[in-house]
Amino acid sequence: MFKVHNSKFFALLLAAALVTGCASKQGETDSAVVDPNAGPLGTEAGGTDAYGTGYGQEFDSSLQQQQAEQAGQAALLATTTFYFEFDSSSLRPDALVALDAHAADLIQSGRKVILEGHTDERGTREYNMALGERRAQAVQRYLILQGVPSSQLEVVSYGEESPSVVGHDESAWSLNRRVELRK
Amino acid sequence: MKLVLRLLLVAQLLLSSQLYAEEVLVISRGVDRAMPIAVVPFAASGMELAEDAAMIVSNDLRNSGLFAPIERKNFISMPAFAEEIIFRDWRAVGAQYLVIGNASRLPDQRIQLNYALYNVAAQQQVLAASTTGTDAQLRDLAHHVADRIYQSITGDRGAFSTRLLFVSSQRDERGQSTYQLHHADYDGARAKTILRSSEPILSPAYGPDGKRVAYVSFEQKKPRIYIQDIATGQREQITNFPGLNGAPAWSPDGSKLAFVLSKDGNPEIYALDLASRNLQRVTNHAAIDTEPFWGKDGKTIYFTSDRSGRPQIYKTTLGSQQTQRVTFVGNYNANPKLSADEKTLVMIHRQEGFTVFKVAALDLEKERLRILSNTSLDESPTVAPNGSMVIYATRQQGKGVLILSSLNGRVRTVLPGISGEVREPAWSPFLSNQP
């Protein structure tokens, strides 16, 4: 659970960085995404007005920006599992960020994906099949709203039949209430 | 079990008419307590019986919740024939009824099982009969004896010769799962695998003709409904709709199958005429409607719906647009199953909070709810065709198990001898396979 929170938090930061990066064309770098491995060509943390520096510095900072964007995008695309509260099929805000990245990727690539809905083990199996489908449909609807053609999206529910973690308490259940994006 | 039997004996001796002070249990024919019965081990002349037939009879009667078999070690004598009975011995252990029997081998090598039932107080023979079968049918013979005794005393048809379907799953070291659909005696004995798959199997439903089963299989990586002949293994895929295909339920005459499809946008119930393949829509609501169960009239369908916000049980009539809510107690009620007399609705019920799911029985007339189980992750109750017993899946000591409970809640036992995580039991109808 803690790890998941961490990567979501990181994703949020990257998203924030992306937004900032896109908005400013002047080579400002956000302190949050300074590449610690940057050589002498990289700008310093804290951000500076790009026009005050030379051409070389502007080029390096936009490269850095690009790398940061790509890293951010890759991280978001690597997030292919979306979790849900008990009895709920509402998408969490952090899920939307990653789904935006997926939407962009799917629109661009034209690839098909399967949205696989799951529940935890509690309650009856057939109701859980329906609940799993409802969760997957929530993801499907959001992606369609972001412009993904519905023909690229397929929804399948496994209900409680295919848990990610076999266990009988909230720590397992919370990891089983999910939608998986499968290519 | 011993303590319970002792208490029952004491209760009888004190002529107390109620065992449970807080509940008034009303059982058919005015019998309101478990009847002490002694089933004496059957004698076998010139042969050995492969099974303890008397113990099978005893367990059957106990499972119904209407009988309290007296433990063998308390027997003073062991009669196998009428002339050997000393009624005083049976009054002494508090028996209300006595069952004796003896087996012999016929010239054609079949077994003949003679049995008789006596009323101890009246010192009278109530029933005497015999039944024959092969060695392999010995369990069937014993169940038949239990059925006859049950019917003779209660007036209701015994359900001990019925069968059970259930699903098991097993995960190997690599995390690969194997799912199996099993067919067994109602008590879990003689289980045979009738379907094996690396993908989930769920919602088996026993056909009213006793010959076929409908179930959901993920073998095509999506849920689809199949019908399979139990004896031959022959299968037919029944549905191929996009989205959910689930919860198959046979109409009482076997001509229709109700099930859930989400092809029209959200899970709804439909009924398929198996001969004409005409599909009729049964529910029409944006909420989840699932888990249909037919009433005996072949027109009423009970189902689970979360149209009020959380799953509750509703009923509707085929062809009408009317739905009526049936459950109002508890924040989750699902998977409705009716008893044979349609007076009791068995379901999965959640009282308060979100973690405890229990099998419960709702008296439809009195609108009173009774919790049947003492576990908290119950699923898939199924009711015996005579309404006397319920089997459900639950977890106990870290394992998925099947529990058999008498509908009156007196008796509860784990069905033994099944490996893997077991779930999804489905009770057969009365079967015409009586020896």
C-alpha cells in the first residue's frame, strides 16, 4: 500500500512538472524535476529566466524538460492498475492523471486495450461480476471522454474470480478492488 | 455434539417443549423439537458391507435438523431383526424411534437391505421394507432408507438421495489456477469432476430434469453460459453476448433459462426459451439487476438489484413491468433462493458494517429474518428440494469450505473430504434414481 502511494505521489509531482513545463517555454525548470545526474550543461535548481542565459543553456534546459516529460509520461503509462474504494466504482483523482496519459497514448497509437474489472471477495459472486464491470466501464467512459475511440476499448469483468492478492482482510481486499488496463 | 445430544435428552425427559427460549421455531406437522432416534448398525449375514449404512442413515436424519440420533455407545442391545427388539432398552436411552436393518447377498450378487422403523413408546412397527442394489449403490440404498424414514415420520419427501454440484479452485506453486466443476452426493461423498478448466467456472445451476447443469465459464477469456449433460459430458454454448453473461437459472419446467446480460448498457435479467431461442427482457433499470431465481409458478422471478443504492432482493413477474422490493432489513441482501414451499427466502445478508456476510432465512409471511450461519464470509446458499436443508460456501480456518445447515438452524456441519477451495454449491432437484 505504501509503495503505491509513493508512486502516485511521484506521478502527481511529475504531472505538475509537465504542466509547468508546458506552460513555460523559457527553459525554466521546476526544482522538483531537476535531474541529479545532469552534467555541467544542466541549469541549477530554483529556476532562472532563460533569456538571461545563452542559447546553449536554453537548449539544455528544454532537453531536460523533454527528458522529464518522457520520464513522467513513462511513469504514468506504467500505471496500469487503478484501485477503488469498497462498494464504489468511482475513479480516484490520481487515477485520472494516469488515464490522461493513457488516453493520449491510445489516441496516438490506435492500439486496443482490454479494461479488466475486479472486486474483492466479499459479497456474492454474480453481483461482484456486475460491480467489476461497472468499475471497468468507469475507466472506459473516462477514456472515451478524453477522445479515445470506443472501438479501441474492450471491457471484461472477472468479479472476485481473479484476485491479485490472496488474503482475507482489508490489506488484500484493497489491492483486489481494481481495474487493469491490458494490452 | 455429545453435549447437544445430552441436552436434547434432558429436554425430552423434562417434557420441555421449547429448546431455544428466544426463538419460536415452527416446523411442518407440529414437530417442534429434534426427535431422538436410534439407528442400530445393520447386520450383514455372510458378507461385509463396504459402508456403514446405518451411520449414513443416522447422519442424513441428523442433517435435516429434525432428528437427534442417539450415539451408538449408549445402545444397550443391537437388534437386527424384529424378534430381537427389547423396547425397554430403547426407552432407557430416550429414543422416540428405533431403526433396525440387516443386509444379505442375493443369488445375483446384489445386496438386499431389509429395514424397519418402530415407535418406541407405542412399541409398534411403523414401517418395514427392503431395497436392493449393487455394492456400488450401497450409499444410495442407505439414503433411500433415510428418505423412507423421514417421509414416514414427517410426511415430507426426504432429500437424502439428491446430488450437489460445486466448484473448486486450486493454485499451484507458480500461481496457476485450476478450476473444476464437481458432481457429488448431497453430503459431498463420491465427488466426480465433470469439467476442468484453467479459467474460472461459476454459478452452476442444476436443471430441473436432474440431467443437465448450466454454468458460466471463462474458457474464452470472457464469461459465457454453457449447458452440459451431466452423464455424457456433452456441452452446448448458450450465450455469446458482449459484456456480462451470467447467473443462469432454470425455470421450474426446464423450458427457460433466466440469466444476466449487460449488452444493453447495464446488467439486466433476460429469459431465454430454450426451444425457440426467443430472448425476453425481464428487468429494465439502470442499476445492477442480477442473480435471478424462478418462483414455482414459472412466471415470478426473484433477483438482486442495487436500484435503491445497495443490493436488495426484488421480485417481478414475466411480462409485467412491476417490481416489488422484498428485503428491507440490512444494508446488503443478495442471491435469493426460495424454499420448496416458497415460505422462506434464503439469501446472503449483511447486517451493519461492511465485512460480515451471512446466510439468512427470511420468513416471507411473518417477515422475520433468521441468521443461519456462524461464519462471516458466506456465499451462494442453495436449498434442498424439500426445503429442510441449506448448503453454502464460506471460509473456515483459512479454507474455503461448504457447510450444510438445517433450515431450522439446529444442525451445521462442514462437508468433508473435498480438496481445494470449494464454493458455489448447487442442489439438485428430487431425482428419479431411487433404487
